[in-house]
Amino acid sequence: MTHDKLTVLAVRHQTLGRTSAEPRTPLALAAIGRRFRGTLVVAVVVLLIGFPLLWMTLSAFKSTGDIVKDSYPLSWRTFVPAPFTLHNFANLFGSLGFGRNLLNTVIASAGQILGAMVVSTLAGYGFARVRSRLGTAVFGLCMLGAFIPVEAVIVPLYKTVQGLGLLSTYPVLFLPFVANPFGIFLMRQSFRDIPEELYDAAAVDGAGPARTFLRLAVPNVKPALATLALVQFIWSWSNYFWPLVANQDPNKQVAQVAMASLQTAANYQPMYGEMFAAATVITVPVVALSVVMQRYYIQGLLSSGLK
């Protein structure tokens, strides 16, 4: 090794040693403090949200007698199943027939997701492309529906589906919700973010309205479509009031109503174990899908201007 190389290495070693020995600047310490506080806040939020879910899931593996017996005073048996049992799930999907109710919820959610994606995409594309005073006024009227609670229109909605002969059918579970202001607004904002030059290029290439919509517009709003699908799934999966009112057929009832009916089971016997098991089964798909589609959900909200 030459003398010049040894000199360079010595200088570098002195520089690194002096840098590592220097104390942290106030700005660096402030940044570390902010990160620590942010991490602490996230940990507290996760604990507040995750602990009830964990307690619910663990209680699903305890018998009703153990749940009642260990509820007071609080001890480790209140949260940990001892002994561990699968009787609640066997009874839930066996004699109680909860699998049928879960299938009904899947059918209702699938119908609402597909219907909302079609209606919201077409309406959002129309409002984004046709920019006129009339279109803006119609869009504003559609957005007013977001401020009207379902409870305020439940009677006329019930009368409408009754007149159409849809009571106690599968379509009545999702048809009233396929057009919603959130989906229309989300898709309109996403379509408006597409550069106008792309539409002009498609027109120069001879693409018609249908081809422009299917080949150009829709592929560029995939994150928004994923966001819409996730939101619609959560809304439909957790829907309770409308299925309770519009569906009187037990064979077509959704899982949420069936779980609530466990409180008034035969002989009014408490079925807390089965209720915890049903709540766990209902919650798992929502949590799993939310975790899997989290990236698309955030990207869709940011791209559509919902910040």
C-alpha cells in the first residue's frame, strides 16, 4: 500500500471518529422525540382497538358458563380460554345453521359491490366528462343524498320494494344501496384526475366513447375502484337495520341479524359463547380484507382528492 493511500485512510478514520464522538444536535434530538411520540400514539391506538378484538376472539373458545363465571372478578381467566373448546363453533355451524346466514351475507355483499362499481363508475365518468351547469347541478343534488340518513327514508323505501314485490328476496338486500353519493363522488374525482391529453389522443386514434371509457378511463382508476369495493364491502357486511326490516325469511337472513337473534334463543338461555364465535367469524373477513387492500385504499383516496 502506497503512502498516499495510507494518508487517505488515516484522514477518513479521524473524520469518522470525530463524527461519532460528536453529540447529537437539538434538531436530531427533536426528530427522535417526534418519532417516539408518534410511535407511542400508534401503539396506544392499536392497543385500544386490538384488545377488544383479541378478547372477543379468545372468548369464542370459552363455554358460556366459563364466560359468565370468569367475568367477575377480573383475572387472567377472564381473557384466556381455560379450558379451550370448539363447541361454540360446532354449535354455531351445526344446529344453529349460521353457515347459511353467512352465505346470505356474502351474496348481499357481492351484489352491492358489483352494482355499486357499475353505477358509480358510469355516473362518475359522466359527471367528470360532461362539464356544464346542468351537470354540476345534478351532481350537487346527488351529493345531497349523503346527508339523508337511511332511517329518514326507511318507510318510503320499504313501500317501494314492497310494491315491486322484492320483500324477503336477495335483491332487496343490496339493490337500494348500489347507487350512493360516496361512490359517485369518488369515481368522479378519479376520472377528473386523468389528463385531458389522454382523451384527446384516444379521439385522434379513432376511439369511440365506449372504447375510451373501457380501455382508457377505467384502467387508470383501479385504485379508486379497489377503494370503492372495500368501502362497499364494509358497509354491506355490517348492514343490520335494513335486512331486519325488509327480510322476513329466516333462510335468507344475513349473519348480523342471525347473531343478534342469539340473544333471544329458545328458552331464553344465554348463548354468549356462540355470540362471541359469530362475532369473530363476522369480523375476520373485514379485518383481513382491510389489511390486504390497505395500500390500494390509501392510494385511491389520495388520487381522488379525499385527503
